[in-house]
Amino acid sequence: MSIHLSQRAIDIPPSPIRKLLPFELEAKKRGTHVYKLNIGQPDIPTPEGFFRALHTDLPPVLGYGPSQGLPEFQRAVAQYYQSIGIPFEPGEIMATIGGSEALFFAFLAVANPGDEIIVFEPFYTNYIGFAIYAGVKLVPYTTRAENGFHLPAREELEKLVTPRTRAILVCSPNNPTGTVLTRAELEMVGQLALDRDLFVISDEVYREFAYGGEVPTSMMAIEQVRDRVILCDSISKRFSACGARIGNLATKNAQVWQSVLRFGQARLCPATAEQMGAISLYGLGQDYYEQVRQEYQARRDAIFEGLMAIPRVVCQKPHGAFYIMAQLPIDDGDRFAQWLLTDFSSGNETVMVAPGAGFYATPGAGLQEIRLAYVLESAKCRRAMELLREAVHVYPGSLLK
Amino acid sequence: MSIHLSQRAIDIPPSPIRKLLPFELEAKKRGTHVYKLNIGQPDIPTPEGFFRALHTDLPPVLGYGPSQGLPEFQRAVAQYYQSIGIPFEPGEIMATIGGSEALFFAFLAVANPGDEIIVFEPFYTNYIGFAIYAGVKLVPYTTRAENGFHLPAREELEKLVTPRTRAILVCSPNNPTGTVLTRAELEMVGQLALDRDLFVISDEVYREFAYGGEVPTSMMAIEQVRDRVILCDSISKRFSACGARIGNLATKNAQVWQSVLRFGQARLCPATAEQMGAISLYGLGQDYYEQVRQEYQARRDAIFEGLMAIPRVVCQKPHGAFYIMAQLPIDDGDRFAQWLLTDFSSGNETVMVAPGAGFYATPGAGLQEIRLAYVLESAKCRRAMELLREAVHVYPGSLLK
């Protein structure tokens, strides 16, 4: 058949994480236990209030809801922001189908096909997908493991701004690096956005995941750019409810909000039941976050200590999220990740990691890196790091030989 | 502030249906009862199995599901198709967030920004939104109330094909016209697609809604084009579950399916709970459809008879869906629809309709038309048509004077 797909249908990459799935299945078939640190799927049970809301609060005709979300959802999210010092009103909240849709709508609102958005790589791989949806070009600035993946000086960043640049996209606490950006870094981004007339898209879905008493600064705390920030958020990680697909966009820019509302009208509404569940979750408050935070901090420490026991690993202790991006003494993270599943086992166990290159837009970048998601209990994290250390030594492409 | 939005953020139109909401609220505040025939929101209760599935079938950690949908969902949908003679396998089904996302992914898979898709106007307004998401140009062929909004001869249609045409989009039974396309019409579209190397995107979300014993032909029944059909479907209307946001795409074209899977990986997955509910709904079978069909047929008859009692109305009795598009003796459907809410009432009652122009891409088309969704019981439909008849006579822009 001669008929051909669109170029973007060809260009859109397979998920660099999900492509290892067949090899994981093979390993399991051989009876090998796989410690899964490859995907940001928390193991924390979804709080019961979510399920109770699905049991009790649904109308007999499950009709369309408002495109901007249920009023109770908008109120619950606004109250959450107010409780942490971010002054959003309910009318500035737009319910979205996960943080995914918030990011996609933000891209649509600021950029036409062919326009550019500056991102810091390594970055959340699905930014590539949303950019392809929207026909937008991601222009990456490469941050480095050596300095904890922090941002460059303004002069370096400004070199990437062109007449087609429409926004800078930041994510803190960061997936995949775990880096928490400092207030000074966010101010630099904000000032550059002001001076060069850009929007700032801020992905803050890991806001509660910061350790050692650190409180991540929201882009919304940088007052002089508040009216050009598009905040993207989600209940997926905050409440271990990834399968609910509920997120939100929030902005004080009325023009952006109105255009996002119209984008939202085209897809009608997010799921009603899941919003009911989310409303309940936003009632949980600080005790819940604190308990989850303590658990993840212990896991981070276990993972980081284990990594530090491997010779020639390059990474700094991350302050947030539940990821760590590490440069290993290996030839190629893709081959290493696959080899861990197909050829390695110790005590009939192995470990599954995400290859680093998939988190970069620059070809050839991140080849020696892997991302670890510490979504297992601390004891399992420790064992997984023992396996990783052993594997790095015996891997045929090891640079330790 | 000088910062400006993207052109598409400005271009995306507000929902022509939802923009009347403030006037409806005003009417209600005055104590006027509003018969709502403006939106395709069924009043039929969502079957109980849907809610039961949400109560019983959820895992304690509501994690990400597969991007293509739960295997049980794919199987349930494939069985449904097989039961009506459409030979889809589970691996050819892709779960989507409503029919909306199925259409959007179909647009992405076949067209690059600037490419063209041929549509028959009047059409479902949200096609405009998905086209703006994807940067795709909709090229409309205008069908007419006089001949029941049926398709033109091939020669007429072929005039719209250009080197940038990538697909023809058909919807049968049709929203907003209620028209059921004949097998001959679908064959004509299929043959044109074959000859000019185009895809066919087929929106069949109203498949069960056809009256008088008519069984709508699926585009998949046209065997010679099966490998270039992208079927878009949804549980919203079929099971009165609009707020669930569960639909599916289905295609025998493996390249299309693989690219749609990659588009789907970027947004991770549709909501797990809602898929569980949908699986239960697909177990309902023909008895359920037959009962719903009888109810809607009575409503259609009530609406159509009421319309025929209005002088100089142009419309043919529609065979399917739950819509009717009628040309009225009025100056402007937008003004008329608003006037019904702001200035008209009889016995303290009025009727809410959707202005026709919003269903056309051609400027100035459909100005005298309205769309009625018969989503109220027959007695209410009859009363609403009495109100409409009275209104058409006293409306200041009436052409009956």
C-alpha cells in the first residue's frame, strides 16, 4: 500500500522507558526477580478517600462536566495553592487530563507550529511528544551531572533565544534529575522571560517531594513574572494516583486562561468521577505529605549511598522528586539497561533502569547516564544498588576494566 | 503587557453551544423553565454496571495503565465490533480519552501542520478544535437541508482534493444532521480515497442510534478501503456515559496503529477506573440498545412532527443519531437562539437550541439553521416544539411576517 503517514507520526519516538518491557517479561519468564527502578510509578497506596468519592458522589447520569473542571475541583485546588502561599483563585484553575494535558495546552497557547520553547535537558521525555502534537520545536540547554544539573548563567541561556522563542519551560523538583532549582535560578529565568518577552511554563508536579527540610520555590513566587507564568500540575505523584489522569493548569494571565478554556471546550471535560476523587485528596493536607516525604527521603538516601559505592559514578545528591540521574562507567546506557534484563542476574535477581539518552533532545547526549526512580522500599533500593554495582563491573561495555 | 498568545490561541473559537450558557442562567433566574435541546447530553441514566465496576474492581495503587488501554478493554471493544460484523482484533483497538482524543490522534497520524482534511459541513463543531490543536486545515463540502444533508456526487467532492489533502472525514449517523449515509455513499468516499491515496477517518459514535429498522453501514464494511480506515468511537452516547471520557480508535493499518500508540505513550494512559466501567458496559448487548433506540425514535418523531407544523421549515426526517438540523424562517440562528432565552417565553417556558452557523466552517453558511438534540422525553419534546412554533412567529427577525 502506497499511502503514507504524516511526518510527525514517523518522528514521534517510542517511550524510551516502555520499550524495555519485552525484555523485562523475558527476564520474569526465566524466573529472575526484577527490581523496577525504571518508571516513576509510586508504590504508595492511593489514599482511601479517592475510592470512597467514586463510591458515593456520582450522579445517576454521568454527563459532561464543565470544560474548566467541576467548581468544587477548582476551589479545592485554589485552596491548596493558597495554603502554600500561591495566591490562585478558583477561576484561575483549569482542570486537565493529567499534567500531560496541562503541558500540551500551555504549548498550544504560547506557540504556533514551528515556534520554539527552551527546555533544560535532561527533561521529562514526554515533553517531546507534546511538542510533536503541537508542532513546536524544543530547544535544549544541556545541564550536567557534575554540577547537579543546575541552570547555566543567564548569558549562556540567552544564546538560545531566537525571534521564534516563545517560552522557557522549567521543572523543579525535576524529573529526571531530582534537582530543586534555587530561587536565584528561577529569578534569572523570570528576568530573562521579562526582558525577552517570553512565557514561563512551570512543571511543578513534584512540589511536595523535597528533602532535608528544603521547600521548593514555585515559579509563582517570582512576583515580577506572575502574569506570564503557566503552572502545570497533577495529582499523579502528589497522591499516588497516576491512573486517575487528573491535573490542572493555573495562570493569572486571563488571556492565556481564556484560550486554554477554549482549547478545553474542544475535548469537552476531564472525567467527572476522577475529579470527585481528586477533590477528596486535596483535603489531606500537610500530615499526609510529611509522611510520604519521610519515606522517599529514606529511599533517596539508600539509592544515593549505593551509587556512591560504585567507582567513577558522577552524580550529586538530589534534593527532590523521586529520581536520580547518574553517569556510570559504561559505554552506552541503552545497551546496559537491556543487558541488565537479558544477560545479567545475581542470586536470580536483576534491576531495571531507564537509559539516560531518552531524556535528551541533543543526539548523543546522556549516553553514559541512567535514571533511577526510587519507587521501592528502602531495603529493596539498597539491594537494587548492590546489583547495579555488581553489574557495572561485569558488564561487557564496562569502563572499569 | 506586550506578550502575545499564539495565533491558534486567538483563532480557536468558543463553543457555539456553551456561549449561550449565561443567557440560560438569566432565564432560569427569571423563573422561566428552559427545555434544553441545545446539547447532546442524553438524559438516560448511565447503566448501573458502570458504577458497580468503579466500586469493586480498582487496585489499591491506582497506577498507570497501558497506553493502548487495559487488555480487558481492548478485548471487550473487539468483541463488540465482532458481534456487529466488524472484524477487529483486540490488538487493533487503542483506548482513547473519549472519541475526542481518537479524532485528534487520527488527525496527527495522517496530517502534518498545513495539510488538509475534507469534511462535510455542517459537522460536529469540535472537529475545528482538533484541527487547530494539530495545525490541520479542514476543507468543507457544504451539504444541504433540502436533500437531507446527503453527500454530493464524486465529481463534486473530488474538486476539493489538492496535493495537501490527506484524508476524508465522515460521520454516520451524523451529528448535527441525524443523516445516515448509504452504503453507496460510503463506497463513493472509499473509492475516491483509494484513487487519490487518502485515509478515511470515520466517526461512528452514534452507530446504535438509527430508526425504523435501519442498520447504519460502517466504513469498515467497505472492504477495499479497510486498511486505510481509522475508526473513531466512544461510549459517551452509546451508554449515556459522556462524563467518563472513554473512547477508542480502531484500525487495521498497523503503521497507523503503531504511530497512534506512540502518540498515546506521550499522555501515558486513559483513566483506569473509567475503562473498568466501560468494560462492564460493553457486556450489555442488543437488548439495551434496542430499548434506548425505541425511546429515541419516539422522540425523533415528536420533534419532527412539531417542526413540520412550522411554516417554511426546511428539513428531512433524519434516520439516526439524536439530532435534527432544520432551516427556519428566521434571519439569524445565533440571534434567534439568544432571543429565545432573553426575550421569549410562553406560559413561563422557553426552549434552548444550538445555532446552526457554529457547525459550518464556511463563513455565512447555516445562518438560518438550528440544531435540536432530542435528549428529553417525548412529551417534553412536543411541548418544546410548540414553543418553537410560537417563537418563530413572534421573533422580531421572523421571515413569516
